[in-house]
Amino acid sequence: MTAEDPTPSSAMSHNTAPSKVSIPEGVAGTPNEAALVALMERTGYGMVQENGQRKYGPPPGWNGPSPPRGCEIFVGKIPRDVYEDELVPVFESVGRIYEMRLMMDFDGKNRGYAFVMYTEKHEAKRAVRELNNYEVRPGRLLGVCSSVDNCRLFIGGIPKTKKREEILEEVSKVTEGVIDVIVYASAADKMKNRGFAFVEYESHRAAAMARRKLMPGRIQLWGHQIAVDWAEPEIDVDEDVMETVKILYVRNLMMETSEETIRKVFSQWNPGCVERVKKIRDYAFVHFNSRDDAVLAMNHLNGTEVEGSCIEVTLAKPVDKEQYSRQKASKGAPATPEATQQNYVYQCDPYTLAYYGYPYSTLIGPNREYFIKDGRKTDLTTPFSLPESRYV
């Protein structure tokens, strides 16, 4: 989850630990003013309220840029009368807080959610692991999950003859901060796109402003009505886990390319190194006996042509099966036998699966309605039968 228009960190107070805290606007006159002042005196953090949120931080004397992506968590189900004086001690118990942003109503009560940014990624992960379902008040459990500072939009309704460069030029004319456009070729005709693209912006704020401008009814591209929404964020996989992956995800293959051809191409540097290949339409998973062979093949083959099509080769992203089961359960779908028979389930591009109408058991986020085919909704309850193609 994200806050659509976060205020730049340059607007934050960089107070050093004061001997006596001056009471900032947004704190003065609140019912728990004394508790908030005591918190600032103890920690030396500043506090300011603006644009519907009260910001606590950054740490006194902090120099340099704000922490990187992956350091922020989302906190939901906060009782409306619980504030920083109760929340900060909870969240600082697992790591050093860079900033807490508590969303506020005009009546002085919080809106039930906040964002907490830590100084290190491992602290944010620990907070999700240890503080989700924390009982902040008797019978009141907090909901804690990773926050995604999403900078990518999904745009549907793009003419299928348009190339990446044309889409980049057109979107850049009407929105600011565009840094990249990701387009996938049609499986049946590599000269055409699939009718949608992902647009990457320089910041979440730039993406949010572009999303507002591109909402249906406000603007057209090439004279066509478009669909726009946040792109489904990629799963953030632990670096240590990624170091163990020996499965490659291969995209943009020709429809007629066989699994045997893929095996030969990917094992040309070490015959017999490919354990098995599973191809679905124009993408495949290639399982190797060793990680070294997988990385060697990826480095040699990414961006090369196989039977006339330029392929994209990346390491498959494993999702912890417990995390996967929890997320499925939160969407009301039971975990499948395939997912529980292994330590990890490997995700692939959800848009690829939905584009071809494969049944799947998890929602693909805000863009799912775009993939309704022939007036029929894709089955949201029947499990997809390939465990190595799972995604969250």
C-alpha cells in the first residue's frame, strides 16, 4: 500500500535533540499534547502536521538521503485514539525509525493507518514479521505489512501496432517524470504489442499526478480511450533467498518454440545442466542442476534471439510458501496442495497468465477487470495447475 502524494522529505524537520521542545502546530492543543511533547523530548525527533498527515522524524542529526525503497511498512487497523506516544515505542523496539507518518482527520483523530520508515531494510522486515497482529490495546490488533512506493502505472487500450518508442513519446507529451515504458509483444505476432504497457515514473508523486491526469474521460492517446491504474507491484524477495535460485524465467518466446529447443539453447555451455523445462505459450521456466549454470546461461542469453524472437531472461522470483498462503488466505482463497509441497512457489508475470485466460486463484490487483475476455470473468477460484508458475 502507498500514500498517493507523500510530501517530500525535504519538508521534514531536522531538529537536533533540544533541551526544551517548542510545541509545533498540529501538536499544540491536542488532548495528548503532553505525551507527544514528552516523546519529542525523549527522542529528539521533530514533529509537524501538514497535508493530512503528522510526520515524526527524521532522527536528530540525520545527514544524507532518506532510506532506500524497502525500508517502509504500512500499519493499519490503528484505533482512532491511538497516537505517536503509543505507536513509536512499539515500532522502535525492532529498529531505528527514520520517519512515522500518521494520517490525520480534521477532527484531530487519526484515520486508522500510518507509514513507518526504518533506516535499514532488515528492520522493516523484522517489523512485519514481529509486529503484525500486535495487540496495541486489549482486543485491538495492528495490521503490519510492507509498503510499496509504487512508481509504475498500468495503461490499457493502447493500439497494438504502437512500438515502445511511440508509446514513450506519446505518454511523455501529456505527463511528466516518465523514465521508462515496458511493452510486451503479442505471443501470436511479435510485431504487435498486447494492448497495454507499464510506464515507470521518477517518483511515486509523479506517478500519482500522471494517474490523475490520465483517468478515463480526461485524456485520450492517439484518439483512443485508455484505461489507467497502479501497476501491480513486484514481490520484494530477500537477497539471501535470491542467491539460491537456480531457475530461469524466460519471456517472449515464439509460440512454436519447443521445450526441447529451449533445453538445447540453455544447456549449450554445459550439456546436461538443464534439469527440466516447462513452457506455457510464449514463456517458460528453465530448471538447472546448479545456480552457476543458470547464471551463466542468463548472462549469455538475455536479450538474444531464439528462433527469431528477442527473449528476456531473469532469475525466477521465489515467494515463501507461508507468506504466499497468508496472502491467499487474506483474499479468501485456500492454499493449494501444489503450493504446500515445496519450500517456495515461483511467480511469473500475472499479466501474462491473465492475458491468455488461464484460471488462477489470486487476484492480480487493480488491473484485473481489464483482462475480462469475451464477456466472461476469469475464474478466480480454480487453482492454476503449474506450481512453478505461482505468483502473488
